Amino acid sequence: MKKVCLLPLFLLMLLDLTAQDIARKLAAAVNLLEKDPQMGAALISVYVMDETTGGLIYEHNSRYAMAPASTQKLFTAAAALELLGKSYRYKTLLNIYEDRDISASGMIEVVGSGDPSTGSWRYTSTKKEKLLADWAESINAIAPGYRWKTIYVRDFLSPSNLAIPEGYIWQDIGNYYGAGTSYFNWNENQYDLTLKSGATGSPVTVAKVNPLQKQLLFRNDLRAGAPGSGDNAWIFAAPGSKEAVLKGTIPPSQSGFTISGSMPDPGYTFALYLKDAIKADSLDLSDPFTSTRDGKLSDTVFSKMKLLTTITHQSPTLDSLVYWFLRKSVNLYGEAFLKKLGEEKTGQFDTDKGIDVLNEFWSSKGISAGSMQIQDGSGLSPQNRVTTKALVQVLKYSRGQDWYPAYYAALPEYNGMKMKSGSIGGSRAYAGYHTSNAGKKYVFAIIINNYTGSTGEVVKKMYKVLDNLK
């Protein structure tokens, strides 16, 4: 008589029973959540997959595409790591020219490549103070005593010249998290306003702007709010703006309250600071300087110049950039990745071209077109729509790639789980990975759209649903 080993069959039955138990618990938790007063007009979607087998554990409303907020970054980050490569580096060039007709005279041309980290405080090699000092020293050594006619920053090479995706809203684009992305970015295209406030209802004053926005007029309508009211200040400005409107409130009795805006013209700001850095080294920059915002400089001008040298700056590797993109949800990085994907595929550094690449890539991995309606690379546009199933498919695909360790490490940890969060106008989302106490591996996503009341309370209730995976 042949011996039959029943152990594998027993284990399969046990796993199936465990999955059924988890599914029942999730169903009960979601049912309870849907009856919550905060969910009266809300849509809740959940998708949970067995990471090991790829089998469905539980789903609820997973066919509905919903506003994912920053969980959409999972699509962009994975595609960028796959298509550009985890070791990819952006390059920024400083071309140093000598005038053929006038001795000891020349111009500086800055050519970006879309690097979102140039001048960023997040890396030792990219800090603006270091870059300015290093570049000024190099320029001094290459061309000591020269008079520089122009600092020309080529910061827009997109046919559309749109710094921001069309789906961004007016309330966001003047603030740091809505900063535009161009071929040359500086200090993450962010500036900080240091504010002072007095008694409730009194005007707020601007004490400091860093980096200086010399071309920008601030129209200040800020007031001191009630004690404990927090940051309710907004900056209204658009790329290329010459003025910014400050509205809203900050807490009273503040001596150094900081809010952050998006630079209308990063290239112009950089040119100002490079000018000062070189001038500090006793070089004469009395002649005008410019960026592409101030008018295009004909290439015929460069034909009259002799290229002395090119200074090359490389960004940190892409996996390092993805870390901050996912960990701190830096929207600028996502838009830079998306435009670079478009450029690599079509030669055009353009949001729409990047969206085409993103759609094509994920379609090739089995995600249906209706499951992802992408408007940008970061999730900031309210019109973005994805399904929870699509989010889980992205996470599942990423698990098997050589860049996965960097992708996973970049995910924040909330509620004891590695997952990306998303929050935008009545929408809250989480998507990630979790291993239960019993060793079961899950990939999951949950999105709630159109809830009311406290976001903090909604988060707690979402955690209660996800706790069933522990």
C-alpha cells in the first residue's frame, strides 16, 4: 500500500481557514465603519492580497476608482526605479564661456536635467551653501578676475512650458508642497517666510524670506488667529508670478512662525545667489544677468563665445531620491520623475508624456486602463483616480524586483505597518505591506473618499480595520 502524505493538504486547509477568518473579520470591521456617522456620504474601498500566493483575501468596492492622494506615489516611484534604474543620477551642467572679442569677459550657462534635489537640504552633497561655494571656487579658478555678462539658466525645455500639472489647484500651487518642477530646480523650489504675530485679530508681519525672492511682491493679509488655532496660512501665487498674496491666520504671540511657499522662478533665485557667491570672491558682476524667465537668450550669442570648461554636478542616486519621495511625500520629486520618464521615452520633458509612459508601463503589468486615471506624479491633483486593487497590484509587482529593498525601506511606518499614506480634501488612504504575528504576509490598500469631520478620527477607524491583519 502506498503511503499518502496528508501534511501538505492539512496545511493548505489550515491556510484557507485562516484566510476565511481574516476575511470575516475584515468584512465585519468594514461593515461597522460604513455605519459610522462620519461615513454617511463616504465610499470605502479595501483590497487585501496574500503576498506569498497572490490570492485574494478580501475586497470591498475594489472596482471603484477613487482619489488616492499620495498613495499614488507608489505608481510613480516603482515605474521610475524600473525604467530609469535605481542608480540613475540627474546631471546639472555649468558651462563657463569666454567672450572671443573681449578679454577676461564671459558668461555662465546653467543647464539642468530636471534634478529635484539641486540645492536640497536633505543630502550633504546637494546643500545650496555647499554647491554655491564649490561652484564659485571652481569658476574663480577657471577664470580669475573675469567680468561676467550673464548668468543664463536654462530651466524650461518642455514644449508646453508648464511647471505644474494641469490638475493642481489654486489653493496649493503657491505653497511649498505645490511647487512647480522645471528643468532646473533649486532648494526644492521652496522658500520660507518667518512671521511675527501679536494679539488675536492683529496683522501678521513678515520678518524674513529665505531664500530671498527679490522679484516677488508680497501682499500680506495675514492675521493672528485664536490661541491654539495652528497654521491656517496660505500663499497664493503661480509659476512666473511677480506677486504673492498671503491670506489666513497663524497663532497669536509668535516671534518666529514659519510657513513655506513655492518659488515662482527657481532659476532667477539661483542666479541671484550664484551672482553673490562669485561677487564675494571679488569678481565683477555689474552687468545684467538673467534666467529664462527674463527672456530667451539666442544660441547665436553662445556661438560668439569660447567654452572654457563644463562643471558637472550629479544628483544622489534615484533610490536615494525615492526614499524622500515616499518617506516625506515630497511632491516635487514625483513630478520630476514623471517628466523625466516622458523625456527618456519621447525626448520631451513633459507631464503628459510622462503620464503616457506611466499608463503604458502599468498596463503592461496587467493593470486595466480604468483602474488608474493619472493626472500627475504625486497624487496632489484631486482628479486622480485609482482602485485599491491597482495599488495592491503595484505593491505585489514591486516585491519581486531588484530595487524592492530601497522601495520598501522608503515606506513610512504607521500603526506598526510599512505603508504609504495619502490625504487630500476629504480623502484618506493607506497602502503597503504587513506580516502578521503568525507570519502571514499581506499586501493591502484602503481608501475612504468623502468622509466628514475629524481626519484624525477617520485615521483611527482605518487603523482598526487594518488591525485585523495583525
